[in-house]
Amino acid sequence: MLSLHLDLGERSYSIHIGAELLQRADLLLPHIHGQQVLIVTNTTIAPLYLNTVRTALQQAKPELKIEECILPDGEAYKDLRHLELIWDRLLEAGFNRRATLIALGGGVIGDMTGFAAACYQRGVNFIQLPTTLLSQVDSSVGGKTGVNHPLGKNMLGAFWQPKLVLADTLTLQTLPPRELAAGMAEVIKYGLLGDLDFLEWLEVQLPKLMQGDQRLLAEAIVRSCRCKAQIVAQDEREGGVRALLNLGHTFGHAIETEMGYGEWLHGEAVGCGMALAADLSQRLGWISSADLERTKALLQAAQLPILPPPSMTVDAFLRAMAVDKKNIDGELRLVLLRRLGQAELVTLTAHDHLHACLASALE
Ligand code: NAD
Ligand code: MG
């Protein structure tokens, strides 16, 4: 098992990564203060892993009252209506302020459970058991929780840190390959934006990671979490450096918006977005053509797209990118690569290079 500590003062917590952690009641119990536990999961994950977690806890502490809330699977259900189902279960079971919520699933379940915990009786403990690569390296770290509104993704939410994160790498064995690749986009992102050593390690290990090598996956996850944890510890509420985590995301969001959510996975859009960000960085004279090729090769080794969907247009990109949250006073702000392993948030004053970058990707 590999571990790291996220240092956020009194909101600090540990992240443990390794195989067979779902059954480690000894790790969970110190963070369960009352007798009441609600495990939140979905219809895909419940038959795979719910019993493991439930049985381990019940055997280790028979007096625990363990309830379940099994939500339908999908981003489409990450809304207030389905959030309410979690609160319904808590109230029906008579759970009090010492209740603990356990999120067992990917980012959708983690975000919803965290938000439910933040609001229930003004805040109860919660624990993350992330089961997708994306949630193990990204959404379970940093305390952003929430749900979607019909007019915008993740528009309702709260910062609410978990008490513990257990990332069981064995769960990745049942993950569909496309989801594994999508999570790998965020892993590569950490190398590109802040850690050249990690990037070089990924260049060597990606084939084995994609085949599900447990030891290497644990190492990739811990290095990714360390990178995110360092950035979050400096900027918990996203006033500054946390923006660097958006490398590839401005282009990526444009693809997701234009294609409609669900067509491309988020990680696929971000993968392509990072290829475009690297291309633009090269046009600005920041990284070399050789570094651009290295970046693209890495993304391709993770089976991620490096070109946008052919139905996109330059105008569609510019339109979608113009409404990005990072923009200030109508000026386009983007995270680009000053060099491999070092990202920077820049304000684009002239748009010629951006036009050329998009036009050539869409040729
Ligand atoms: P997801 O939670 O929808 O999971 C992807 C799919 O894999 C689902 O169908 C799920 O049921 C299935 N699945 C999960 N674990 C499995 C397993 N071990 N075996 C088989 N199938 C499994 O998607 P995701 O990519 O994990 O998360 C995306 C969500 O995370 C989005 O809603 C996004 O907004 C959010 N997110 C939040 C943050 C944050 O900081 N809070 C960061 C990034 C993303
Ligand atoms: Mg992302």
C-alpha cells in the first residue's frame, strides 16, 4: 500500500492506494465515529463491490448500522432529484450528525455523496472509495463536490473534504478500457503540467499501465495524487495555481459542449485538448517540435485521440472557449506549456496562433 497525506490544516486527510483496500475495515473504522454508515453507490458498482465493503465493516464492528443507497448509473442522474434520494435514505434511517457517508464508485458517486454529506445536518463525515482511474487521481482529491443543473455542469456544490480516501487498484480490472484511457489523460496531465520525471516514467511504463499492472498503477496514482495534493494545498479554493489543473480542459470543454456531453468521455476530450495546448505552445515558440511529438506519442500510447472530431469547426471552438470561467474581461486565458513539465496560465492577446493551431487540427 502506498500512502500520502493531504495537508489542509484541520481538514487534512490520508489517501491510501493499493490492491484489496475495499476490505480494509481497519483503515475505515478510525474515521467512522458514530454507529451509522450509509454506503452510496450505483447499479453497476453495487453487484461488483458493495458486498465486499459491507461485509468487511459489519464483521469488524457488528454494532454498526449500515444502510445502502443505490443510484442509477450515469452523469444524467447527477442532479438534485437524485441527490435527494441520498437524504431520503438518511432521514428514513433516522441518521444523526454522527453518521458517516461512504462513496463507492467513480466521480459521479463521489461528487454526489460529498455534496450530500456537506449538506446533511449542516455537514457529516464522508469517506471516498473511488473505483475509476479518474476518480482515484482526480475527483476524490481536493474536496470539490456537487451536482449538475439543467443549465450547467457542476453548477451546484460545496467544498467538503473527505476524512479518508482508499483507492483500490484492483477495482480498475473491471473498468471498461475506454474509461481507463480517459483516466490516464488526467495522469498524463500531471506529468505535463508539473513533473518532468513523472512524464519520462510514463513514457516508459504506459504500455504496462494500460495492461493493468497493479504495482505500476498504484505508483502512477500516488504520483498523480501527490501532484494534485500539492496544488490543492497551495490553493484550496481555486484562486491561483489550481487553475493549472485545467491544462487541456479549455479545448476539451469546447469539444464536450459542441459534441453534447456523453459522445466523447471527459478524459478523451482533455487528451485531445492537451495535444492542442501543446501544439499552440509550440507555435508560440515555448516547446520544441520534438517535445510536441513526445506529447502526442504519449497520448496515443494511452489510446487517447489527439485530433478533434471532424465535425468541429474553428468557430465552434472559439465560441465555446470564449465562455470559459478563466477568462477575464473578455480576454481568452489558457493553460499552456512553457516547457514539458511546466505549465502556465496565459492571456492570449493575439489570436493568430490559436487560429492556425485549430485550423491545422481540423484540416
Ligand atoms: P463515472 O463516475 O460516471 O464512472 C464511469 C463509468 O464507470 C460509470 O458507468 C460507472 O458506473 C462505471 N464504473 C465505475 N467504477 C467501475 C469499476 N470499478 N468497474 C466497472 N465499472 C465501473 O465517471 P468518472 O470518470 O469516474 O467521473 C466523472 C465525474 O467526475 C464527472 O461528473 C465530473 O464532473 C466529476 N469530476 C469531479 C472532480 C472533482 O474535483 N470533484 C474532478 C474531475 C471530475
Ligand atoms: Mg478533468
